[in-house]
Amino acid sequence: MNILAIESSCDDTAAAVVQDGRTVLSSCVSSQIEMHNLYGGVVPEIASRKHVEAVTALAGRALAEAGLAPGGLDAVAVTYAPGLIGAVLVGVNFAKGAALSLGLPLIPVHHVRGHIAANYLTHPDLEPPFVCLCVSGGTTAIVDVRSYTEMSVLGGTRDDAAGECFDKVARVLGLGYPGGPPMDKLAQGGDADRYGLPVAHVAGAPLDMSFSGLKTASLNLIHNAQQKGEALDLPSFAASFGRAVSDSLVPRAVAAALERSYGRLAVAGGVAANSRIRSDLQAACAARSIRLFLPQLRYCGDNAAMIGCQGYYEYQAGHTAGLDLNAYATRDISLG
Ligand code: KG4
């Protein structure tokens, strides 16, 4: 089964063709980062317009690279939630048009389910059930993946997402957008014990997290140093920040994996590319005999191959939509 998949939930327009869920025939991404970098973050209206400009040609390229004519497709899958609403709508409307004109089923895919499915592309032997730590610019959640299409949130952030926190702190340091990669690079060689940054605990909810205090403490530290004319040790600050984020995420993800007893923990989303988080997870899982699954770096960030993969399993479960499919800015992962 060949699925054309479309992803446009934030600042990457992506199209892919995926065969039988796990074989990526093509995966094309058109990034808008240069444009948003001018403003220090994603400007939703610009994102929507750039998706409109890119989506048709990108879908054509995905077909060409897959060596398929439109007649070789069996379904169209699309991210329909969550994301910037105008941006998601562009992909949803393109997918509806493609499904209608080609007479194909339309498969709605939850963006975070797609991020989780990136692990199936990297690890052919991975099958549910497992626990997945989902960390991106908009999401920070620990998900119980009971089956390919049955999932629920075990814990998550009460305020900011971890990626958003990386982006805001990096912006104040003048590192550009997105901030995670330069912060990660800067942290190499820094002393992670140099600056004490807070790791929040949510009373009565051991798997929940909070990053707003870390963000405020980091911004205060930077501003205080600027006001006093003191030079921050930037590599050590970035390393201390990365450690604080990792100290929030890793123990909770491991605790959730132990609680569910699946013996498998996967990681998903753009922040899954962070080297400190990856190495802390590797050490923590090795110490507790939990098998850790990390997606390949090219499938950590937004892409459409992961949507085509999850779309296949949604289709197997009978989850298709009509042309009245709506887009949603927020939507619980358990709803599909
Ligand atoms: O999954 P993604 O591409 O888009 C969303 O669905 O949000 O994630 C983007 C987020 C951004 O906040 C970016 O700064 C962060 O992932 N990110 C990283 C790293 N690479 C990307 N954060 C920390 N370390 C990284 N190496």
C-alpha cells in the first residue's frame, strides 16, 4: 500500500511516499527556518503562506522521487492536529483535494502519533506496547503506546514544552531560531555543574513536568549578568541548561517505562536530537535493563515519512475521514 503523506503543522512543509507503513520511498522537506529566523521565532501567518507556496511542488517531487505516478497511490495521509491552525489547514485542504481528485481514502494523522511512528522507520523490529517520551517545540509528554492506534498520556508538561524553552533561551542569547541545535552545540565542552538551574516537581503528579520556572531562571541569569557587565561562561550555561532539561525528562520517562513494565522506551520529536538527553537516556536505560529506541536524526524533526508510517496503521484500524475533516490546533493524542 503506497501512501502519499503531507505534513504542514509548523514551519516545515513535508511530503513523502511510504509503502506498507515502514518503507520510505521518498521523503521531501522544505524548511522555512531562514524566513522565521528574521523574526526570532515562527510567524504563523508567514508559515501558512509558505506552506501554500510549497506544498503542490513538494508533493510532485515526493511522487517523482518514489518513481510513482499518481495512479500508483493507494491513500493520502495528512497531519490534521495539533499545530498552528492556519498551517495545518493548508496540508489538510491539499490532502482533501488530492484524495478527491484521485478517488483515494483520506487518513487523518495526529502529529505526535507521527513523531512516535518515526521510531518504526528507524527500528524495523519495534512494535507496541512501549512507552514513548515525546519532546518537540510544542509537546512534552510521556505516552503509553498500547497499540499502533491506542495511546494515552501518562504525564506531561504543565506549561511550556521543552523545545520552546530551548528556543526562548537561545533567542535571548542571540543564537537564532530554532535554538535547540545551537544550544546543544554550545554545550559541548561546557561544565554542566557550573550554573544551578531549577528542575521543577509537580506535587501529586510525579510524571508531570514544568519548564516555565527553568525558562524564567535562565532568562534572569542572562539578564542579571548583562546588567552587571559580567560575561557568562556560555558553554557551561548551555550545558547546565541542557542538564536541567534532561534531569526533568529522563527520570520521569524511565519511571514511566518501569511502571508499565514493557521493557521498552522510545523517544520522539525534535528535542530527541539533543545529545545530553540521548546520552542520559542511554545510561539510565542500560542501568535498568530497559531497551531504548532513538529515532534517526533525520526523522526526529518534522517530516512526512512519519505521517505516512502512522497513516498506514490508522488505515489498518479503519480510521479514515471524509471531506468534512477539520484541522485542530490542539487535540488529545488518545483521540487519534
Ligand atoms: O519536532 P520538531 O521539529 O517540531 C515540532 O513538532 O515542534 O521540534 C522542534 C524543536 C525546536 O524547539 C528545536 O529547538 C528543538 O526541537 N530541537 C532541539 C535539538 N534539535 C531540535 N532541542 C534540543 N537539542 C537539539 N539538538
